[in-house]
Amino acid sequence: MLKNIPAIISPELLKIMSEMGHGDELVLADGNFPAASHARHLIRCDALGTVELLEAILSLYPLDTYAERPAAVMQVVEGDQVVPLIWEDYRRLILEHEGITDAFDQIERFSFYERASRAYAIVATGERAQYANLILKKGVIFPDTDPYPQNQQVELK
């Protein structure tokens, strides 16, 4: 066991998030998403919902501050009467953890599938809400102090 790691973050998910670099994407897929057929790396979290998992992930995972919007959701298909209330939970958590107010784009269904297939990993959850899929673009963790004042380059000998 480790300190300060949320218990719902499995060792496999922790490993994947650690491997990811700036700009890599992680997909939180709802229970209806075709995760296995689209994933380069698949992590199963079938007993978890996306909101509780997102909260745990955001305690460790920085979002990309260089991207206009570091997250994306699947746009509601035209004619579908679903109102994805879960998006409000996503907005709230991203605001709480990252301070970002306009965090995600809405992507057409098949474009979302295509982008998800290029993601570093897909986390298959047991989320039952429709349109609960979320893509997160990883950001950078900045140093607390600058070891190189005024960003001067240090000459190595």
C-alpha cells in the first residue's frame, strides 16, 4: 500500500498514468462504450463510476494547461433526448482540481471513437449514465522552485 493514493486507483491505472507524458490522452469510458475494441491499453474498472474515478484521477493527474480545452465529451447524437447531467459533475471536479472553467469540447460520436482509439489508454468503467465518456489530455507538473534562475542555461562539463 502507498500513502496518499486514492484506494480506487488500481496499480495498473497508476502505472499507466505514470507512463503517460504531456499531451497523451486517457479515456474514461462508460459501460456502453466499445472500450476493448478501441484501446491500445485497456484498464478494467467495471465496478466504478466515472465521477468517483475522475475525482481520484484528478488528485494525481494534471490536465494540459497548454490546450484550449484539455478534456472532451461525446456529443449527444442528433435526435437523442438525453441530457447528460453527469457533465456538470465533470465540470465541477475539473474546476475544483484544476481551476479550469471551460474544460471540454463536445465531439461527434464517430470522431470521439476515432480520437479514443488514438488515446494512450482507455479505462472501462461500469458507469451507466449515457454520454458519460470523457477524454483527458495530460499536462505538465511544474517544479515548485526554478533551479535555473531567469531560465539561464547551465553548461554541463
